Amino acid sequence: MIKDPGRLDAVGMVRTARERVVARVREAEVVAAALSAGRNIVLEGPPGTGKTTLLRALADGTGVPLVLVEGNAELTPTRLIGHHDASRVLTEDYRPENFVPGPLTRAMTEGALLYVEEFNRVPEETMNVLLGVLSEREMHVPRFGRVAARPTFRLVAAMNPFDAVGTARITPALYDRSCRVAMGYQDEDAERAVVGTATGGPVDLVARAVRAVRITRDHPELRIGASVRGAIDAVLIAGELATVRGQDDVDEPVGEDAALAALTGKVTLGDAVSRPVEQVVVDIWRQAGEELGKA
């Protein structure tokens, strides 16, 4: 049987993801299967849900390179594709040798996974370049020539559905050429495991930080809540702050100050809320403590 050169090792991808990612087995299996089948992926979910961590693990598990691109309004087609070195063009004219490949060209020629974060912040003209590549698996670069994608090349586009500021509507043509995998927040036990592994903090402090960020996601005064990164930051800051203040344990003032530093910049107040965000976060931190105290 002739091996398909474009097939990726789904089993190896999942095995590596199991070792590195907490409680994302289902998503790892689905994404690995889609990539192995030659499909492109749209990963949709809020920040801090492990999209990048999962993809890094999957790429390592299959042994293909991962090319990361930050999606924003400055990601023009030229920045994505590449450009000729202007200083060399002056002396050599346009030649393939003085072309500086961008992330798309590198990913195509290396057979890599091209991971575009915040894809819905990318300008429409840049999206159109990617759509053309997904359709034809090649592109023509003026004064450079034809660039063909190796069989293992895939596009993975990540999007945050919660934040509409500065984002564009994704064309149905992208969804038609991709498979969508939603990655929501994990359950509380999984988030505790993530924070505990990342911080090594006390169990009770980890539990309170996780409960606090989970409260932010459904709080009536907040439009956008915090990701698990908020809990990680709160635990790490609280531990260091206790040391700075000469304390062996994290008391209530230390915990509140750590929560203020970790969470006030990660949440967004609702439009009609008049209270300062600091008051809202302190109330949430206290609520988390009270709920766990009753458990």
C-alpha cells in the first residue's frame, strides 16, 4: 500500500496532546482526525482555552513544523506572502534569490501547519489570499514565481467569538473550505488542574482563584469575563506578594490585592455599569471565598 504523503499521524498527535494538554482529549482527537484527513481547521473559542497549546502539541506529535502568525489589521498580503529585499533589488534587480518569504510561503514550502491567531481581525484582502491558496494549494507571486504547497500544508485559523471590536465577518467561503471545532471553557476540575500545574500553588488558593474567574464569566456586571490565565496570575502574584509582606500564608488582603492585579485588566464592564471594576472584582473574590467555604 502506498502511503499518502499528505496524511498526518493522528495517533501520534493525540498521544502527544494527552501528555501536554489537560482534559482536551475530545478536541485533540477531532482536530487530529481532521488534519490527518487533509482538512483545514477553524478553532473557535474565547482566549485562554488552550487553542495554541493544543495545536503546538499536535504539531509536535506529527512531526510537522508550526508557523505562527498573529492576526491583526496590519497583516497585509505582502507581510503574509513575503517581499523582495529592497536594498538587493537596487543592485540585482528582482530575482528569486532576493525574495524574503513570509509565513504563508514558508508554511507552504515546508509543508507546515500555518496557525493564524485572531483570524477575524485579518483584512479582507489578506483573507482572500488565503482562500485562493486553500482552493488551489498554490499561488503566484509577482516577480518570484509559482509557490506550491507541500502535501502536509494545512491552515488552522483561530478566532475569539466574544470580542467583536476590530473584527471582520468571516466569509462562508472559509467555513466551506474548513472544519470548525469549538473550544469552550473547561469544567472547574480541569481548570483547577491547569492552574495547579502552572503555579504549584496551595490547593485552597488555586480553588478560589478558579472559582473567581468562573464567576466573572456569568457576572451580571461584566460583559466579558476572565480566562484561566486570570486564575494563574492571581495565584502566582498572591504567593509572591505574601513573601514581600513577610507572611507565610496568603491572607485576605493579599488575596484581594492579587485578584485586583490579575483580573481587573482581563474583564470588561457592561455598558450600563457605573461601579469601578475594582469594586466588582473584590466582590467576586469574596463571593468565591464564601462559596467554597460553604462547600
